[in-house]
Amino acid sequence: MLVLSIRSNAREINQVLEQLNGGAREKTYPHTLTRCFRTIEHDARVVGLDRLADVVASAKEASARVLDPKAGPELVELFSQTMGELSRVADDVEQGRRHELDRSIVEQLRRASRPRTIDE
């Protein structure tokens, strides 16, 4: 179930990221990303992968700022890296292997999910 969830939501997330990289700025993009990340988060919790769910929850929280002129470009790059990592997670889960999450991506997502101050 989790593998299917990651792969199907990854397609939609990657489409949004491609469009953002191409200069599109649809108001629905943050909602789409939030919905997809929320689904992956939920499915990770259902199978007992709470650490993975927490990491995806950080991506979900950060997705609200994807259209922000300051944060958006960095978030698009971070989400692209995140999707590569989630693809590796899906491959490893499918093969019954344990996956060690990339610590750099995990930390970047945690920082990105924190509320911004007025100065930022």
C-alpha cells in the first residue's frame, strides 16, 4: 500500500514541480502538494513508519510556501530531492530492505517546515 501511495503521489508531485520549474504559478499547487504529502504521511503511519511519516509531514507543512518568491525556488529543489529519496524508499520497501533516510534532506525539510518570521 505504501509503495503504491508513494509512486502514485510522486507522479502528481513531480508534475507540479516540473510546472513550477517552467515558470507556472497556479494557486492550486500548494494545495496539491499538501494533499499528496498528507496521503503519503497517512499511509506511512498506517504501516508503522512514523519516522518517515514525520519527514513527509515536514514536506507537507513546507508546501504551503511553494509559491513564495523567496522560499519557492529552494523548496522546489528540495521537493525534487525529496521525491528522489521517496522513490528509493519505495524501492527498498518493495524489496523488503530497510532504508536509511538521507539526513541532509530530513534536516532541510525540518527547517523548511518551521514557521517563517517577518524578517525572513
